[in-house]
Amino acid sequence: MYNDNRKTVILILLGIVIVSISIAYASLATNLNIGGTISSPSANWDIHFINFSSSSTPANTTSGQTNTGEIKSVSTSGTSINNLKAELKKPGDSIVYTFDIKNFGNIDAKLTSFNSNITCGNDCSHANFLISCLDSNSNLFQENNILHANETINCTLSLKFNDDASISDDVSANISANWIFSQN
């Protein structure tokens, strides 16, 4: 009988230990949950030319001669300026056009590359052009610079008939420039 009581007590104690361990495990175990939604607002990529010199400005060259060339033809998308024509009248004469490039989008843009070129029918040594753009801090905007969302850079296009050209030099030049922006 003593052995039977002892087995019963051991079984009861073993049962209490198992129940206690189960309760202790349950109180120490925790479930972690994450709930919610993730969204991304629509991205807007919109960089284009604005504020190109009006047809009355610049109407005159630096020598005071009338610029009879066609001033501009900006594409409806604002991404190209076409048919720009200027007539420089005498050596040393120049004309400057101004325009802005603005990031109307909500994505910062990096200027990946900038290419410009001048080609002439015969001799380009008498014609020069320079395109330069400045950021809002008046720093030169160049490759690898960032055009932040809603930021504008101010640009100038200078065309010049060199001082050493003679009046008999007939210079006909075509210029081109291309800005390539990529997502930053």
C-alpha cells in the first residue's frame, strides 16, 4: 500500500509539474504580428524648357543691329527648342538668349550628360557659341548635378561672330545641345 500511495503521489506531482510547465510556456510564448498597408504615391517625371527669350528679346545684337532671325519654336512638350535663328551683322557681334530648365516633377533628376556641337558649311573658326546654366546658388550646373523636384536652373545661349572675322566672311553655322537627365 505504501508503494501504491507513493506511485499515486508521484503521478500527481508529475501531472502538476507537466501542467505547470505548460502554463509557464504559454505565458512566455508570444506571437508577433505586423499589420498595415504600404503605398507609393504616383511618381511624376516632368522636366522641360520654360521662359525662353520672347520674340522681342533679344531683338538687337550687341552692335545694335536688328536681329532678323526667327527667335524660337519651342515644342509643345517643352523638351526641345527648334528653329532658333540669329543674324549677326559684323565681327565682334553677339547675341544672348535666356531660358530656364525646370523640374516640374516630384522626382529628383541627375544631369547624366550634356552635349553641344556647332557645325558650319565651310569654316567654323569665325563662329562661337556657349551654353551655360546656373543653379539657384549661382553655381555652374554641370554633369552629375541634381535638379531637385520643383527646382529651376537658369541658362544662357551666347552666339558670337568673332572679332577677327572679316566682313566678307560668310558664316553659316548650326548649333545643337542636348541635356540628358536620369532618375537620381
